[in-house]
Amino acid sequence: MGDHLKVRLLNPLKRLSQRNKVLFWMLVPCLAFIFILTIYPTVYLLFVSLTSYNTMEKGSMKFIGLANFGTFLTDANAWHAFWISMKHVVVTLSLELVLGTLTAIAAYKLLNKWYSRWLRTIVLLPLMVPSVVTGITWAQLFSPTNGFFSYLASKFGLYSVGFLGDASTAFSSLVAIDVWQWTPFIFLMILAGLEALPAEPYEAASIDGAGRTRTFWSITIPLLKRNFLITIILKIIFSFKVWAEIYMTTRGGPGNLTETLNVHIFNVAFVNNNFGYAGALSFVYLIILNVILLAFFKALFPKNAV
Amino acid sequence: MQTKKWIHTTLVLSLSSTLALTACSSSNNGPSSSPGSESTGKEGSPGKTNEKITFYAQYHPAIDALKPLIPDFEKETGIKVELNVLPYPQILDKQQVALTSGSESIDVGMADPMYLSQWNNGGMLTDLSALIADKNATNDERLALDDFMPQALKQMSKDNVQYALPLYAETTELFYNKKMLEDANVPVPTTLDELMEAAKKLHDPKKGQFGIVLRGQRGNGLNIFIWTGIYRSFGGEFLKDGANDFDSQAGVAATKWYGDILTNYGPPGASSIGWQEALDTFSQGKAAFMIDASTFAGSLEDSKKSAVAGNVGYATLPKGPNGSFPALAAWGMYIPKNSAKKEAAWKFIQWALSPEVQLKSAVEHSRSDVARQSVWQDESYRSLFGSWGNWADVTFDNINIASPDYRPMIKNWTQVGDDLGALVSAVTAKTLTADAAMKKAQEEIKITP
């Protein structure tokens, strides 16, 4: 690097105060990480999505403009996968929000009991299981011949429940796995919010003679709004990434009934070796995720607050 | 405020661009400078050298059995072998990346013919035929080319170019629960129709007994690995006059048979059954029949793992209108074109695959997948399977009648197989009829020969 460039790059630093300079250099490692792990891959992804890159063909990285994005518009399989993804996000998130909030409130009420710590630890356990292990374990539990649930079903005279392998139950079985794994997350976030609630509004409410239900809907829920929003944002991000739980259990089947967009992208990239198109699909996925999150961020940080 | 923000932004931007510059330059320098020095200039010096070859191997019983013998080779030749073992499918990914990037990091690799033929088409493999013909490089006695299982050997060649040599070979066969068949007085089926009838008779889900278990989960190595045998025995072909032929009568009939037998006489939720699930179901004595890999006999006859040890019968795949089509799944060893140590690599392959080493490793580790005919005929090897009923005879015969192009040698097999797999799994889950599924396959799947 020439001296000239160095001076130009480092010049603005001179204008910073001594404290800010220190802060700046402390930020450098972090910025470097963000660049290497986020910005560079994203730019590379965009670049690959504009090519016909196929890992099995030498010299296939040719620039083809927006052709991959055009393919996506007419690709019924990709749209179907996108629809499954959305369905999976909405269904799991709604169930988990209700169950997670209810368990959090229950745990909050039991705060002073001697067993409350134990109870919390037990509730949080599924969150700590790696998703590959979750997938393998639940595939065993749902096994139609040796699984626990088919054994249970047979005790009730049901001999033909296929769980992950039946068209009618495959999706719900995946939802059940997700609810098992992620309800504890909602529980944790909401419980933290509950514990941080100020006491004054409740005192005021009881003086005004508000009942329990009224207090819950008019005070607890509004006060927890930001907790809910953050929880929902994080869970949507996690949901968009769900892969191992599906790949380890149904692989997207039967047919393509449980093939979410990221499972589809995985297949396009690593089975069909079509990295160019997979890049385009990932990019679209990224944009969709960001648009959805933007709406939630707007609610979380209203204009006058920034 | 505004200007301060500006400074921040420019700072971040300039910082990231400098990082981009350094990142690029380091990645350009990296690979070219380091490895070249040690890999050149040592060829042709026989005897004790410090030559070292790198062998990328699959995590597999055949490699477990070979590993303890490698010091013998190192003592004999002075060539060090660096063994890198990776499980499937990472072993394939690793090699694919190394081969397509033109790296010199692999001297001997191993893969199945589906990948080998793709890599060979890409000009990434060394032509072993030339080495075989070279009398200075090859010890004919040790190589014993005629002693390889002929079908497996053929599967690894194309247009008279041998691009790999088989290390192990397995096939598919019909497994049956002897006791169930005897109790119900059902003879061993020899045709697909008879198998359907027999499965129907023996299907009793209330007793926890299913007529048959087959791989139903989607995937080119899952349901399609077994479905292909049925497709072929109905007369189906992957490439007919250069185009696919899935919606032919054979394709529809085979898919219908597969869907019917699984949905009517198989476990519920058949579309979620992978090979592990199938093996578990059969070894727990919950299924009368199974069509799957010959090497499963090892688990089935192990009384610690299996409830049916000693109670399993083996038979050739039942015939369809076009005969019997057992699978041929073999993995071979090859030399990448970019290896700088081809001579040493070839010495190692000859040694590792020699009848002598294969027999020793097979007997010591009870391997059930040897690709050498002489080993199968050897008494000490046969005696390993004394308690496995007729398994050895059936398997040896099956490998010899198996078609080398059981699965077609096309460029995009994994894609074709996976797309077919999704459609066949829709049939076994009854969301598509066989007819509709094969029409869709015909329209949507494009085979790249």
C-alpha cells in the first residue's frame, strides 16, 4: 500500500478525539469479523447468483445477468417451497407464542416456590439440544415401526399412523418438533420481560379496582410489547434457518410436502450442483426475510425514538 | 452531527476496502507458494525415499480392515501413506472440491462409479489402463486383473479406459424371515407378483408384523436405490434413444408395484423409512420381507443386535417381466490427474487391492463385500459365514449377475435420482398416482448423458 493511500485512509482518524481513537481501534477486530463473515459472503453470494456456476463443470462461472432470478419467477417447485416455509414460520410461531407465554406466566407465579429453579431448567433443556440431534431423536420417536409414538398409538387401537411419512401428518409432526425445541426460547424471553416489569402500574391498577384479566390485557401485554417484538424477530430469523430438523427427519418428503425453501436451496446447491441458481434463491430469501423483519423493526423502533 | 456521521461511514467503508485488498492478495499467494517445493523432483528414485502419498478414504469396514496392514506396504516400499478417513458423504465433497479446484492434495482417492464417471468426464482422473499396460510400472501377478469381480471392474471403465479399480462391491437381495414363511406355509417368492402375494399373506399390523419393508424416504440413495431394481426388472431404462422414458408402461407399472406393496403391506408412513429404519424393522422381526443391501446380513446375523439372527433366508431379487436386477454398489480406488506422485500411488493401489492383501484384511475383519473372486472361493473366507445360511452363495451369484449400469452413468445422477425420489415418495404417501408421478418425471427431469 502506498504512503499516499495510507495518509488518505488514516487522515480522518486524526480528527477524532483521543478517546474515540481508542474506541475505533477496539472496534477494528469486530468490524473485520463482520466483514469476513458477513459482508464479503453476501457480496460473493450476489456475484454467484448472477452466474451459471455449476460445481461439476469447469469454467461454468459465466456471467448471465438476472437469468437465475427470471428462472425463479416461473419455478413452481421453488414457489411451493417458499409457501411451505411461510406456513412453517406462521404456524410454529403462533403456537410457540401462546404456549411460551402461558408457561412463562405460570413460572412467574411460581417464582418463590422451592422447585421453581428446577422447573425452569427442565423447561429450557430442549433449547440446548443441537438441531441435528433433535432431528435424529425425533425421527426415532416418530418411527412407524419402532417408535414411541406409534407404540402409544397402537395402545389406542391406531395401527396406521405414519407420522413423518404420511401426507396428512408429516407437516404437523415437523411443527411438533419445532414447538418442542423453540417454545422454551419464547418462555425464556417472556419470563425475563415479566421479571423486569415495574411494580407501580400494578399498584395503580389495583387501587383503581382493575381485575386480573383487565390488568393482564391492559398492563402486562402492553408493557411486554417490546419483548414480544424482539422475540418474534429472533424466532423468525431462526425459523428461516431451520434445516437439520427437516433434513434429518423427512428430507422434505413425502413428495415435497415438507420441503421448505432452505431445504430446496440446499438441494439445488449440493445435489444439483447448481450454485448459480441456488445463490439467486438464497438472495431472494434474504431479501424476503429482510422485508419481513423491517416491518417488525419499524414497530420496535418508532421514528421519534431513534 | 451530520459530519461526524460522515466520518464514521467513510471510515468503515475505507476500512472494509483495505480488508478486501488484503484478503484477496493473501488468498492468491497462499496455495501457489507452499506445496510445490516438496512434491517435485523425487520421482523415479526407488527404494528408501521419503516419498509420502495422501490417500483419501471413506469411513468404511473395508478401510478399517486395510488400515492395520498399511505398515507392511510402507516397510516394503519406503513410501509413507497418509490416510485421511472421512465419512460418506463428506468424503465425496472433499474429493470433489479438490478435483475441481485442480489441487494436488490427493494422490489416491476412492468413490463410487456415479461420481467416478462424472469426474472422469471432467478429465480429472488418471487413465489406469495405460498404467496397467506399462510392464515396468505394473506387477501383473499382484494386480491379477482377471480376479476382480468382472461386473464391478466393468462399472469403473468407459470406452476401454479403466479409471478406477474396485475395493468393495455389494449388491441387493431379498431377505426373508424364515420362521414367518414356514409358519404361514409361504414358499420363497421368485417373481415380483409372488412377492406381492406373499407380502399380502404375511401382513398383520395388529400383531406388529408387516408384509415387507423397503426404503420409502426420498433420495437417490434411498428409495431410488431399491426402486431402480424394480424399474429395471419391469424393463424400464433411464436412457432410451438418448431421452428419458419414465412414463413408459414399465415406469408406471414399476412405480405402481412399489407404491402398492409399500402402502398396502408395508409399515405405515412408508415415505419416512430410510435404510436404517428398514434394517431395524426387519432385524426386530417386524417384517417378513426386505429388499436391501447384501452387507446388512452382518447386522442381521449378529445376535447382539438382531432378533432374527439365524432365522434369515436370502434369495436373488424376484424376477419381473424383464428378469432380476440386483444392484451393484461398488467403490473403487483412483489416482487424480493432478497427483504429482502417480508412480507411488499406483504401487499403493496394486498392493492394497492385491488378492493377498484383500484376503488377509477380509478374513481378519469379517468383511462381506470383497471385490475379489479368489477371496470368495477361499475356504478360510467362506467359513466366516458358516452360520449365515445361504448368504455367501446368493450374494456371490448376485454380484456376478448384477448389471454394471444398474444406475445409469450420467452426469447428473444425484439430481435425477433425487427428483425421482421425491415423486416416488409421493406415490408411497398416496398423494400422487403412479401414472401422474411418472408423467411428471418425464416432463420435469432432464438427463444429461
